[in-house]
Amino acid sequence: MDKARFFEWIERHRRVLYAVSIPCILGLMGLVYLLVYYTGGVRFVYSHTMYIPILLSGFIFLIKGGLAAGILAGVLLGPIMPLNTLTGEMQETINWVYRLVFFTGIGLFSGAAGDSARAFIHHFRWLSQHDPVTSLPNRTALFASLKHRLGSKQSSGEPGLSLFLLEIENALELSSSFGFGITDYALPVVARRMKSGKIALEVYQTGSRQLGLVVPCNHSNHQSPQGAAAAIMEECQEAIQYGRIPVHLDVRLGSVPLPREETDPRVLLQQAETALAEAEQQEASHRDYDAVMIQGISESVELLGELKRAVLEGQIDMHYQPKVDLRSGRVYGVEALMRWNHPEKGSIPPGRFIPRAEQSTLIQLITDFALERSLAQLAAWHKTGMDLTMAVNISTRNLLQPGFTAMVLSTLEHLGISGEYLELEVTEGALMMDMERTLEELTQLAEANLVISIDDFGTGYSSLQYLHQMPVSLLKIDQSFIRRLPKDRSAGHILDAAVSLAHNLGIKTIAEGVEDRRVFDYLQTTGCDMAQGFLIAPAMDAPGFIRWYQSCQGVWKPGDPANQPQT
């Protein structure tokens, strides 16, 4: 039994201990009295044995018990106890009075020590169940509460409950502005709101910027998890007062319903964490736990853990999808696309690992790999007379990486490739992360004659106000619009507007996701400059692309059998 459980056992059985201790201490005092009397009186050392019941009484019954035991012991070994039982000589008054005072002092000291020990035990128990800074109940207290609820939740009249995790998303931003104490201040404020608003039955602190809420929910009525989440978000939208400054909290929620059967509370917390991670990944305000979530997240984490080894062991290779001029059909370049050939899982499409890698530092590793491998291939093609450009996807995290621009230019110089043959594609949404620094890096790259392209154009909105400032040479119109052509008039209007806007700014356009001849023919009437998609050719490995390029002699013609990929 560890110390914490020992102290808890003492606290739970205190009344029983009191009932047992009183006769034991009195009996022990009586035994000491008899021992002293029959060994010859207080002139011998046996009188010091009386310290034992005094100390025990003080420790168990605290100061009052220690004082009472000291006085009683002083009386028992005082005027009624001879100095020498053989001769009948009695003690002098000063002797037994001094002993009584000394015993009383020992009782007072032991009682104070017992009182301090009990205060320490209470504080120790409190610390084990609360955060010392915010004073909120902690994760241990949450586990205890869930265990109790799940163990006694058999009554059908009890409403359904859900465990919500509330995380302050802008905690880092707030800490950098106001200091780390802002989060410690904010969490209790939010907790009080949840309790006073009767949204949560119980509130716990489960992390440095996270709260756990036990919320009444029922999936079949208005008190659904979504309804509860809306109520929580509404409470959190009201700014908190930090000193005289109103501070807004950005929060995100993940929830899991508490089952009727007994379940490990740690499993429930993990499931709520999974839902919270899913909400963060999808940039949603709330997600309720679904068993499918854990499969996707576990797979994503597993693949991310294997990604570095995959790069080093050659499991990842580059494939190349051609781009053609819509007017002449000339194959002017390719886009480098990553493919992962896993030894156990087989072919893994980039959509299963690239988005997660972009949220981690591993994006730098795979971008460096993609650039080096693709540019080396481009240099080899140039030596054989294939006058092509190479498009490589990068993320804003790459642009914000110190030394990225220097690395790109150094690689180009080492391979003897001119800057205009490299096209760097950046997604429209990613440009919004740090516009000022992104513009600075893109400008340096453009000054070295690199082609800057905005990928998935039309899926965002904020970049329009910066488009005239960006050193952009190419807009890639997202396939979600292209695939709706030519039937969807709204998609056609969007395409016309994008092409017109780009041309007025001196920017060329390329349509991605061209899979149908009718789409290709329609694009030729819009003024769009280039096209890319399965109609032209899928992404191929380097040998496959060379065979395809040679068969069509660098010019793609719709319907020409020579344009079909060579196996």
C-alpha cells in the first residue's frame, strides 16, 4: 500500500480508529502505571515509558488529546505514585508538578505535530485531486468521478452524459501577449461559466490549456452533443476581463458519450482527445467521437512515424504528370507528384500522408527530397534534349524555414538548371499563414527567375487582396470547378472570371483535373492557357513518362493513339 492510499485509509476509518484508540491509550497508561509501581516507583527509568501513550494520543486526537493525555499521565505518575514503593517515600511536590508540566508539554507538542501531519495529509490529498495553480479538480479527480458514475449508472432514470474536452486554441498567442499566467486565469473563469450556466455538472482541468466537462446530453432530443457544444461555444464567445483588457478565447471541443456499462475512464478520455484532434485537423469547432476516427488518426500517426525511414530507404519515388499548352498541344512541363510504395501496405496515395506531414517538421524532409529528386531528373532530361519545366509542390512551412530559398538556388546551381525551369506551387490557403514573410520569400525566388504558381486557386478567398502584390506567374484553377464543366454555368462563370483576372495581371492559367474531352474543348474556348489531367495522361514514373513523351514527340493531340501512356 503506497502512502497516498495509506492516508486515505486512515481518513476513511477515522471514527473507528478513535473508538479503538481511546481504550487502547487508557489501557496503555494503566499498564505503564503498574509497570512503574511494581518496579519500585518513579525513581527508576520505567516512568519514561509514559511518553508512548502521550505521543499516540497527541498524534491521533491532536492538541486536545495530547494535553489531556499529558495531564492524566502527570497525575498517574504524580501525587499518587511513590518515589520508592519499597520504603513508601512519596515525591516532593516540585518533582511531580515538573513532570506533569513536562508531560503536558510533550502532549502539546505531539498534538501540534499530529495537527501538522493531518494538515499535510489533507493538502496532499487535495494536491492529488487538484491543479495547484488554478485550484480546479484535475485529471485524477476526473477519473475518480467517471469511475464512480460508470460503476453506479445502472438507474435508467439518469440522463445521458457526455465527456467534453474544451481546449483554448489561441493559448500560445495569449501567452506571448500577456504572459503564461493568462491561461491559468482563463481556465477557472471558463469553468465558473460552465457551472453557473448549468451547462456542465462537473468541470476538471485535464491539461495546461484544457478543461474536461461532464455534460448532460441525450442524442435523441434537443440536449444533443451538438446542442451542448453550441451552448458551450456561446458562453466562450463572451470575452473575459484580464485586468482591464477584454480577451477573446478561441476554443475547440471534442466529446464522447459516457456508456451505460462500466468502462475504463482513461479510454473515454483518449476517445475525447481523438475527437478533439479530429476537430482540429478539420478546423471544426466540435467533433463527437466516432470509432472510425481512431482508425484514421492511428493510421496517420503510424504513417508519419515511418515517413523518414521511407525516404531514407527509397520507398518513396517521384511520378510526373504532363502539362500541355491548350492551343498548340505542346508538352511544356510536368508536375512532380510523390508516391509511397510501402513494403507491407502497398501503394499509399499522397493524400494519406502529405496533409499530415504538412502539419509537422517532416514536410521539410520530404520537400527537400522532392526537389532534389525532381531537379536531378529534370537535369537528366535536359541533357537528352527534352526541353521541359518541373513543378514541385511546397508548403508555407517550407517558405518560413530558414535557408529554404538558399537551398533551392544552391540545388539549381549545382545541377546547372536555370531558374525559369522550376515552378514552385503553393496552395492558396497556405499563403494566409504568414503573408508578410511568405511574400518576402516568394519575391526572392521570383527574382531568381523561378516560376511561382498558386495551386488550388478558387478554394480560398483571402489571397485575392494580395494577388497583385505577389510575384505570381501562374494560377492553377482547382479541379473542383473544372470537373463541373461545361454543364455547370456557375463553374464556367468562375473560370472565365479567374482567367480574365489572371490575364489582366499578366498571369497565365492552367486547369487541373481535365478528364473529359468536352472539358478540354470547352477550355480552349475560354482563353485558359494550359491543361493537366487524366485525359492527357496520369502521373507516370520517369521511364514511363519518357516513353510517353517520345511516342507523342512532345506534342499532345486529342484522340491520337500515340498519346496513350506506354507500359
